[in-house]
Amino acid sequence: MNKLMLGNEAFARGLYEAGCKVVSSYPGTPSTEITEEVAKYKEVYAEWAPNEKVALEVALGASIAGARSFCGMKHVGLNVASDPLYTASYSGVNAGLVIAVADDQGMHSSQNEQDSRHHAIASKVPMLEPSDSAECKEFVKLAFEISENFDTPVIVRMSTRVAHSQSIVCTEERNEMDLKEYVKNPQKYVMMPAYAKGRHVFVEERTNKLTEYAETSPLNRVEISEKAEMGVITNGACYQYTKEALGDKASVLKLGIVNPLPVKLIQDFASKYEKVYIIEELDGIIEQHCRNIGVNNVQGKEIFGYIGEIPQSVIAEKLLSETKESITLNENIPVRPPVMCAGCPHRGLFYCLKKLGVTVSGDIGCYTLGAVAPLNAMDTTICMGASISALHGFNKARGVESEHKSVAVIGDSTFMHSGMTGLVNIAYNNSNSTVIILDNSITGMTGHQQNPTTGKNLKGDPASAVNLEELCKAIGIKRVRVVDPYCLAETEKAIKEELASDEASVIISRRPCALLKYVKHNPPFAVDSDKCVGCKACMKLGCPAISIKNKKAVIDHTQCVGCGICQEQCKFNAIG
């Protein structure tokens, strides 16, 4: 049956059809929907793990046990999972193990723009890259076959455009796979030096076999055009851009296997054309490979650069000197940067931090928006879980004065992901640091996924819930308190008192995300224009429901959730 599917949905369908039994992932845009979609199939066990490292270890364990398994993440998540990945390359698999990594060319929702092909090369693990939804499904099924035939994990590289675009997919029945027999084999699965040395030899031999496979695999294909003026070697979403921009003016070598790259196939294709253009987003990996194998009639990065996406218009302009017509509007449309939602529980906390002039070590989550105007209440953001460790280092470097003027902020899901060890470090090394856990009862940034603190699992069933207060105390933090960020006075008082303390402390800022379906809101507020003096104190909160019209504050009742922090802020009792 033909069906229009998102790339991520098609990927999940491929997992189902391939007989995948165990899925463990951590949500990360643009990969999240793969796991959410595959969880809808009752034949597949699916879970959210606390982080990507744990998720990959779960999937590897299931593979060794004999079940086809899967682990999904975004590109920065593969950094977290790289420890088990590199060793899994040595140990290999029993049943197939497929890993999805979704790169974010253009940084639509990420803190960096890394190219995950480097991880595939360094770990010596094969990587496939589909270019549309149909290929997502088929590549996943082939990835399981490659995994089992070559005794290796297989990475399937997604991108934002492929993950979140739609195309036609032909669905098929599930191929139910029996569990493979598990046979105790320490030489294969116990990666201590004596055994790992032998497995490294295997990895190098496997790479040679995979390179031979890439020469003739249908995943790599040549599309010859009789009208071709040039040759193009490309991969992933760039293949679609290339076909749309160049049409029959170029012959194309489409690489579905991006690691290891073929040699003879590329050499033969490049020999047919005076000039060959490499169109690949981010780093010049294919281009450098071409030069390494003696193919020097290629051009790529000097034309297209290393940053962001390479859309059709850029390809047409660079290679055909064609400028595509575009529609422009005469009106000057104001930019609409992302902001925290009306009623976001983080707003009150960040307002207090800014008011107190506190240095804030930030983390990854929707609360990172506390860094932008008008709150401007965040100094650093590095990676998942780094806020707590960075605060400790900051305070150790700058001393007592810093300890009483600096905090770390971290979400509940991020704290479970990789913040706990930073807090252990603070307790263990006697650091007088204040950590604020922003507990909004969900993983908000990636679209409301459950986490170990919420009391529900991926499918919404009841699960054990981590008690943050007890956990922090067990780690060694004696001062732990909970505040409601809708109460500005209470929140400000708690921050002042914990910063004044001479020992480590944790403040849990607890209020559910305003967008959760079960959250019941108060009636919206309104402004009494007769009492409003236009002081704009309420505008300092950065709430999108509040604006100024005719020099008076106005509240949009369709957005307001009645949180009350603007009312508390108004000194003229104009809001009620």
C-alpha cells in the first residue's frame, strides 16, 4: 500500500517491517519521531532511556541476546553514545543493530553543526544515508542485513530535511524474525585488551569487505544523462537538490553508502567528465576521499563552503549561473524570534535571576531561551548536563565572591540525562555552588516526551518516578528546597538565601509545562487601562501575551493562561 510519510515515520516503518524487536533511544530533534512512531507497533518494545549512551548499550545488549535492535539520537547525542559505539565496532553484533543519527545542517534546533560521518569513519562502522522517505524505509531494512552479514553495527544518517519531509512509501508486511541463538563467546564480546587486539584485526578486514560491497551495492547508483554537461557526486538531501536544480544537465553518482566510500566506482564515474562537482553539506568528506584515490578533477568546498544547507537555488547559481526568481513582499515583516510560551514556568525564575544580577551557567532545553531579550538571564550554554560542571569550575576559578553570585540551571530531563554526575562532583569536591533544577514535569524542548522523573514510560504507562529531592540528598546535597516559579517573591527569596549559604544547595523550581494537556489554567487576565500608567514593567517579563498599544499594556486573552506573574509585577494593580 502506498502512503505519504515523513522520513522519520518511514524509518520507523522500516524498523517494523525488518522485524526489529527492541528500541531504546533518547529524544533529540530531528530524530525524535522515529522512536515515537515505532512505539505504536505492538510487536516492538520501545523505550526512552535517560541518555544516548545508555540507549545504545541497551540496543547492543539486545542485539547480543539475538534480537534485531535499534537506537536513535541526534548528532550531538552520538557524541554521548560514542563510547559504546567505538567498542561495539570491535565486538560486532549477533542480531542486527541499527543506529539512527540525525544531523542538523543549518542548525535549525542545535548548538552546533557537526558532521556525523566523522564518527562513522573513526569508529569504522558503515553508514548509509537515504535521500527521501521511501529510501528511509528500504535503507533501514538493508542496514539490518548489512549488520548481520558483516557483523557490525550500522549507522543510518538522517538530516532535518529528510527526517521532516514527506514522500510516497510503499508499505509491506512485517518480517517476523526469530531470536538468534546466543552463544557465550568472551573472545568476541569481552573487550579487554587480549581479546580486543584480535577484534581490531577483524574490523580492518571487515572494512575492506565493506569497501568491496560499496563498489557494487545498489545503494550507490550512477544516473547517466546523455545531455550531461558535468558530473556530480552527491548524497542524502543534496541528491534531491541536485536533481531539481540541474535536471538532465548533469550525470549523477548518488552515494547511499557514505562510509566506507567506494574507490573504483568513483574513479570510473569521474573519468567520464572533465569536471566533477561534489555536492555535500558540511564537511568535504567525499571530496577528500576523491583526492585520496587520485581523482583530482573534482571541485566542491571551494564552491559551496562548509556551512549550512545547499539548496537548489545555490546549486543552480553556482553551477549554471542561473538566478531563480523569487517573490518579495513590499511590507517590512518584523522578525519573530522564538520565545518562551505564555505561562512558561521558567519565565518567573529567569526574571528573578536577572533582577538579582546573577551569573547563570545554562544548559540545553527550551529554557535556553532565557538567554535572549528581554530576560537576558543566561551567560553560558555548552552541552547537555554541562551547566552544573561548568558552574563548579567557574566558582573554583573565581572564588568565594563568585560562589555567592552564580547559579546553574538545568531541566529535569537534562539533569537525568547527564547532570547528576556534575552534582555528585559538587558534593564530592565540597563546592559551594547553587544548582536550580527546572522541573516542568516533561521533556519539553523535543515535544513532550516522558523521562525518569515523570512517572510514565514512552507509551504513557505508569513507571517508577525519580524523586528529585531525595536523589539530590542521596548525592550529598543537604540544602534542597522546592519553589513555585509563578510566585516571584518566594522564588527570589529562595535564590537569595541559597546564594548566601556557605554550602552546596539545590533549588527545584517546580511547575508543569503550560502546554501539557492535563494542566488546567486560570482564567486569562486583563488590563484596566485607567489604572495602567504605561510603565512597561510587565513587558520586562517577555511574555508573548502582553503588548503595548496606545502606550498602555494589553493582554491577549487567547494566549494568557492566568499564571499571575505579571499581576505580581504590576505596582499599580492594573492587572486582574
